[in-house]
Amino acid sequence: MIIPLQSEYLAMRGLGLLLKTVERIRAKLNRDLEVGGILMTMYNGRTLHAQEVLEEVRGSFGRKVFPMVIKTSVRLKEAPAAGLSILEYAPNHETARAYRALAKELLK
């Protein structure tokens, strides 16, 4: 399971609750369920808040946090309005590159 995590404090707090739910599911329904990684999304590196959230999540979860982050972008918001994925809408945009990097990481 990949957990997309918005780069916000409240989302980070909710992550703890989600992980407890995952543990309950693992105990009662699916022993094989594993968190494959945490993907930081909607990241705005110009804000101290987002930087601190990223630092704290990486500090707490280490290698479980994917090295790439999905930055917030207008192109990412425009793509669904055009009925396309970011990979189709703006294939050379840094967000599309980050998603391709994630795919490569998952295929290792």
C-alpha cells in the first residue's frame, strides 16, 4: 500500500490514525497488508510549513518515505480538467517526472 500524504500538519497527524487502522486490518483481515511507502504530495517547498512537515515525516518514517515529492502545481490541477493525466497533459513537467520516478522506484 502506498500512502499519499499531503504536506500539511493535519494530514501528518491523520497519518497516525491511518497507520493504526492498517494495523487493525492486518490483525483481523489481511496479514499480508504492508505500507510500501509514504508519498509526500501537494508539496510547496517555498513554505517553511511544508518543509517542516516533510522533515518531520522523513525523521519519523525514514526509508518508508519515498525520495521524490509531488509538488503542488497549476499543471497538476489543469490536467484532470482536460481529462488527462499529468503524464499526458504535461509529460515534461517536474510533477510528471516525479511520478515516473515513483513508478521506477516501485518496479525495483
